[in-house]
Amino acid sequence: MNETLSALLPLQSLQSAGTGPLYVKLRRSLEEAIRSGRLEHGHALPPERDLADYANVSRVTVRKAVDDLVRDGLLTRKHGSGTFVVKPMPRVEQPLTSLTSFTEDMARRGLLTRSEWLERGLFHPSPEEMMMLGLAPGTRVARLGRLRMGNDLPLAIEHASISAEFLPDPMSVTGSLYAELEKKNARPVRAIQRISACNMKNPEAGLLAVPVGAAGLSIERVSYLASGRVVELTRSLYRGDAYDFVAELSLGSK
């Protein structure tokens, strides 16, 4: 175990971590190991007992250092499983002036994308889906629930509802939803998007690898065809430490 710890957390890094209380020096060393990649995203932190023995400090000192890193979002505790590394996220600027899909946004930034399916299929619509999508009685709705990843890091949870008229086979969606809708001449051309701040709760916090209570962005998008008909209702939850939504404003004519 000491060999593993010395590779992840060299003793010289502790000795050169500056002045201050022991827990601050340990916190700095652990943070440097995370940001440098020695402690990788998703990996379990060694047990507090082992860290205390290795660094020759008390378990109280280790716990205080770990608590600080959990509060800062660099570590997350999973009940019954341990403490895990959360890699710092590069912030993504998302303009509010263009109607693009998550896949298109990430590709434009050179990030590799993939999704983990949470839900995919045809369902009887809820009263809200019937109202928002303007569905007739007896119409089915396609639901697509995905955990969206950029460079293998979780960025957002997305739940989309589309009338089965436009997406009769939701299993055909393997990448961009908008690319699939475009094949059926049903890609939206405009949307109304509402963004609100929120604090993460479980199970979403666990899926996004952030602490419960971390800042998030809740987004509702209603998208329209050129005819004015609603084609998509999507609710998404984004990591607040990963996204900046940017709008360009100009002085209107008087």
C-alpha cells in the first residue's frame, strides 16, 4: 500500500506543500495529485487510516483535509463505497443564440462524447407531455433519458420527449437526437429555453459525480418546427462547475 501511496502522493510533495496546519498541507498535496492526474477521475481515495499512517498524521487531520476537498467538489463520498476523485471540469461556454444539440456542441469544442442510456422507448404520454407537445388522445411519446459525457466526464442529465409521429423508433437514436430528427424532416428551427439555478440532489448528484448540494443548472427547452408546431420537450440538468451560458446583447433601436 505504501508503494501505491508514494506514487500517488510523494512524501516530498507533503514536505514542500508550504506552511500552515498539517491538514492544509495534506489538502494541497491531495489537490495537486488530483489536478496533475496522479489521482484520476473516478478512482477511490485510499482509506483515511492508510493515508494517516503514510503521512504520519492523525486521522482527524486526514478527515479535515478530505472534508475540504469534498466541499470544493474535488472528492465525493458515496455511502458504503468510499471517497472518489472528481476531476476538475474545464468550463464550457454555451451560446444562447444558436439551436444545437449536445453532440454538436461538444464536437465543436473537440470533446469526445458518449451517452449512458437511462431511458429509451415509446410510452403513453403524461398529461404534461400531451399539453406541451399538443398530442392527440391515443398518441404515443418517445422518451430519451441520457447521462451525457464529454471526454468521459459526466456533464449533464437530459430527458427528452418527442411525439412518436416524429420519432417512431427511439432505438434508432444512437448519437445526436437532432441529426435523427433531421432525417425525418423534423429538426426544430427555434426554441424557448428557461434556465434556473438549483442544488443537486440524489440520485442526480451521484450520476454527475458531484456532492449533494453542489450548484447545478436546470434547463427546460421547448422546440418548434417551422410550422410552429412543438416537436421536442427536453429537461436537462447541467453541472454548475462545467457550464457557462453566454448571450450577446445589443442596444435596441429607439
